[in-house]
Amino acid sequence: MREISDFPKLRRRILTTDTIHILAVGFEDRCLAYPKFLQSSGALKGQVFLAIKVSEDNVTQALVSLSEANEAEMGRLLPAVHIQPQNHILDALRNRPVPTNYVIDTSAMPRYYIHEVLRTIIKRSKGQASIFVTYSYPARFVHGNLQEPAADVSIYYDIPALMPGDKVHAFVMPGFDIDYTNMALGYMTAATGHHPTVRWLFSFPGREYQFYERALETHLEMMEDKKPEFFPQDELNVAVDKLHAIITSIHDNNPVFCVPLGCRLACVPLFLAVWRARMEQQDKSNINVLIPKTRRYSSLRSEGGDIPFIEELRGIDIITPP
């Protein structure tokens, strides 16, 4: 990924053709970084802006107030924006004609939303449209107990239920909060009676070395003597190939769970790698994605937003999401 301001030809390509921009608006400041760039470009005519309103079911009233302020500001920056819940935006993407370009701003988009938006537009476009991903790093990360996991997990694809005695492989992409890692691994252990075989994946270094450093320090004791594996956070297409090779290195038929808890940008190559693996190896339908749910968001995880970065996804015409 590169700063979008460094690519004038790319900006013209996106802003002078029919493009659908898919955003998310919530309580994080950086949900406004890409809209600010678009507004400053002055080339909004003929563009479509669809913004997912992030659910407020499990956030404090203070964060709800921030979400409302960000929603109002996004409407000011992009007067033509359609701000609606996720299901409405996904329906709009399915029903609209395929454009020349899609741009997904993942800066403030929850992981499941990224999954569903990517899956929807890849299925809809069937390789006809170019797909770009943008991401704005926060100006500052916030420390402290900012959220707490629920006693539940989301499993994205249908596979046979885990049974006592099953051996499980887990590819864990750690974030700041070790509680989420414990929840994911605890779910697998409780269901099978065995601790899963874990391989640790770190997106490195990213524009923010601090994120990698904090995640690694938090999990060092848990990792014991196992060496982490790395993939490039800011090179999405390279990361897809790297993650695909890692995931498909498992040659048995035991369940495989990918657990993306790190930078949400890294979910993009992970989802693409999982889809590619499931599509290529029909007997590998045991590959799944597992993410612990959040019971409550109590404080901001980051503040501010830097200039957006952008990259065009390659090879998506050969990927069929489940």
C-alpha cells in the first residue's frame, strides 16, 4: 500500500470513472480520513458513496455520541453519501450495476463487515470490476482496558461441529488483547479436550511498528519457544500468497481455524487466502475463520487518522468466496 496522495494517475482513474466507495462510520475518528481526502479532491460527481453504520448495540453512550458526530461530519464531507445498516448496504451492492471500480475503506470497518463486503462485491463483479482497498492508520493508539470479549465466538463457515478428541490447527494473528486469544483457544480446547496446535502469524511491520510490538510483547509468554511467522501488512497481494502458502501447508483433514485478531487491514489478505484455499482444495472445507465476539466497547482504541493508503487487489477473478 502507498499513500493515495502519491498516485495522481490512480486518483484520476478512481475519481473520473464510475466508482462505488464503501465506507463505515462509527466512533473511531479515522472513519473520516478517506471522506476528507475525497472531499478535498473536488471530484465527487458521478461517484457513489455507501457507508455502513456500525452497530451501537454493545457500546457506551459516550461512544454512541462520537458515532453520531462522525456520521454528521461524514454527511457534511460527502453530501451524497448513503448511510445505512450493513444489510441495507449489502443489498445495494448486490442490486446496483457493476461499476468500473469498487473502493473499500477498511479504516473503521469491523472484521465481519470487511468479510461480507469483500465477499459480496467479488461475487457480484465476477472479475469485471477493479477492487481497491484503502486504510488510514490512527494518529495514536490508546492503551488500557478498552473492550471486553463475550463468552462466545463467531465461526464463519459451516463445518462439522468440533467433537471431543478432535485435533485442531489454529493460525492465530494476535492483537493487543490477550483475552481474545485466550477466548479463541479456550473455545477449541473446551470442545475437543485438547489444546490446538498453534502457529502464530504477525503482520509486520505495518506503518505503525507500535501495533506489532505491543501484540508480540503481550503474547511472548504464551508463544513459549514457538517462532512466529510473518507476512507483510502493507503489501496486500504479497500477503495473500504468503498466507495461502501457510494455510495450505496443513496436509491432514483436521479442522483448521484462522483467528484474525490483529490489525483489521490484515483481514483482507487472510480472507482472500482462506477463500482461495477452500476453492482450490474441495477436501479442505475444514478451513474456517473464528473470531471472538465483543461484549462491550467502553473506550476509544485509537485517536485521529492519517492520510489514507491504497492498493488494488490482484487475482480476485480466480477467487470464488463461499
